[in-house]
Amino acid sequence: MAPVLDLPLNVGQIDDVQELKKGRKTKIPIRFVRDVAERPMLAATPSPLLSSIPVIDLKKLMSGNKEEFHLEILKLSASCEEWGFFQVINHAIEVDLLEKIEKMAMEFFMLPVEEKQKYPMAPGTVQGYGQAFVFSEDQKLDWCNMFALGLVPHSIRNPKLWPTNPPMFSETVETYSKEIRKLCKTLLRFIALSLRLNANVFEEMFRESVQAIRMNYYPTCPRPDLVLGLSPHSDGSALTVLQQGKGNTVGLHILKDGTWVPVQPVKNALVINIGDTIEVLTNGRYKSSEHRAITHKEKDRLSIVTFYAPSYEVEIGPMQEMIDESNPCKYRRYNHGEYSRHYVTNKLEGKKTLEFAKIPPKKS
Ligand SMILES: COC(=O)C(/C=C/C1=C(C)CCCC1(C)C)=C/O[C@H]1C=C(C)C(=O)O1
Ligand SMILES: O=C(O)CCC(=O)C(=O)O
Ligand SMILES: [Fe+2]
């Protein structure tokens, strides 16, 4: 199932933000200027919640003693329940590889625009270079350039969109994504254990899982107070792995109890977030939190994001173990391919996409 729209779309002109920057104009084109309610409040002093997303030490889960394991599993479950986010350290992915993918991504984004546009993201599709999730000419745009590729299964790949320049780009993406895939499988085992489920439950359910990569480049912006780097959204995946560029400034914000909390990058850590699919499977116990990215006046930012999801054929719905009288079934059953299609054919708008799966609460 190819998750794209069939209709011809009029998305209007989508300016490339890196090219706008080169024009050195200080006036932000109106399509990037957010309505007042959506604009980020850029606090002069850092929030006390800064950096407070939990940090999980994978080594303690993989080879810690009984007590370390137990404490880390409890921390994992609290992170997924309360934040839907955590950072993982000691994930066993070589730092050299993290640095290499970052270097490749930056080299790609620094290519002349004509070179990058050899891999265009067609309107209404999600792979290639451009801006995804734009469906009309009056939709606001993000201050971001994206490059996205479907990776696994091979049937979702579009070989024409795999760059030959930088020369090592595609090879590095392959190596990196294999390592990230292993990490996703490992994390899903511990997430299952943290729910007191069989460790293999997700692996067996997901069958040949889908994996995609998206590189987001946020150039500096003369008015970060007026724009968003990436619109608020939750991820449609089961799990997302987000690598923040080394030395990057804060840019990722998580919506927690009605407040946008900035995530302070931790050296060599990877940010993990629960996607809509795990929220549905756990009947809302583990949350896919709404998040966004903001821009900076003097510092650009890069993120490399992997989406890991079940095969399109898999039927998703709350697991029996997650439903009881005090937590009645909140989501309907659906096919993951249908959800993928729904996700990629709607604009990013908080957690609205997940309405697709919600059962309205019974009136008493
Ligand atoms: C720009 O793309 C995305 O943000 C995105 C898309 C991922 C995909 C591809 C790039 C190729 C085809 C597969 C897939 C749809 C996964 C986000 O992915 C989220 C949304 C869903 C659903 C998901 O599983 O990950
Ligand atoms: O750049 C970021 O920190 C956020 C990226 C993100 O949320 C995404 O690509 O889905
Ligand atoms: Fe996201």
C-alpha cells in the first residue's frame, strides 16, 4: 500500500528556507508567520523543567544486576507513561557512526539547491527533499528543510530518491538504519517487559516492520519568535529514534501538562519517543506526546529521525491485557496501512491524526 494522495494538489509556492536565508532578508514571508496562539514563547531564562526528560541507561537493562535492571525498568515505564519520551545512553551504537550520519546529512543539506532538488518530494508525498505534510496553498509552512526516505521493507523504497552525492550518503544511511533497527527491536523488548508482557510481543505482532528516516535541517531564522521549525505533532510510528546534531542548541519541545518543555541534548544520547501505535496498543497507558521544533537566530540545527512501525498488513488495536473495567477500550481496531495513509495525507496538527482511532467516551 503506497501512502500517498491520488488528487492533484495546489500547495502554492513552498520557499526553500535555506535559500531565503541566503537572500539575507529580515522580513519573514507571510506563509511562515504563525498565528499569535501558535508562536513559540521564547523565554529569556531557561525553564526549570529543562533537561528533565528521563535518561535510560540501556546497559543497566541489558547487563545490569537484578536491582539495576528492576530500577531501570521502573524508570522506563514511568517515562513512557508520564512523558512518552526518554533519552537513551549506552545504546551501543558507535559514536563514529552517529557522527558520520550527521556529517553526511549536513553535507547533503549544504549542497546547491539544484542538486538537492534532483530528489524532489512531490506534493502530497513524504519521500525526498522538500516539505512534507503541505496540502493547500493557505497552509502555514515550517522553517525547515526535510529529506526523507522509506527504508524497509524494500518495497517502500523509491531508488530515484537515493542521493549519489555526497558519495557515501546512501551507504551510511544503510549502515545507520541497520543499527537503529536493532536498537528499536531491543527497546521494544524492554518496553514489553515494562508492561509485564512477553518480551517478544511487539516483534511477533509487527512482522516485517516498516522503517523510514527523515533528516530535518533548521537554518537560523531572523525571527524565531514568529515561526515554527516543525509544527506540533505526535508521531504515527510505534517508536521514534531522534538524533540531535552534536553541539546543537535546544530546539525540540515536548508538550507536558499544557507546557512546552525544551529538551536539552545529552552528549551521545538518542531521544526516543512513543508513537501513536504504542499508545493505541497499550490503550493509552503509554503516550505519544505532542512535540514541535523551534528555530534559533544564530544557530542552525539538525535532527535525524527514524520511524519504526508495524508492517502495513498488521491489525492494530488495544491489547487485551491493557483493557479492564477501570481502563475501558479507548481505541478501535484498524489496519496499520490505513493509519499510515491517514497520517501522511493530513497536516501535522497536534494529536489530531490519532482521532482516527479513538472511540468516543460513553455518555453516562
Ligand atoms: C516525512 O515523512 C514522515 O514524516 C513520515 C513518513 C514516513 C514514511 C516514509 C518516509 C516512507 C513510507 C513509509 C512511512 C509512511 C513510514 C513519518 O512517519 C510516521 C508516520 C507513520 C504512520 C509512521 O509509521 O511513521
Ligand atoms: O527536530 C526535532 O527535534 C523534531 C523532529 C520530529 O519531531 C520529527 O521529525 O518527527
Ligand atoms: Fe516527531
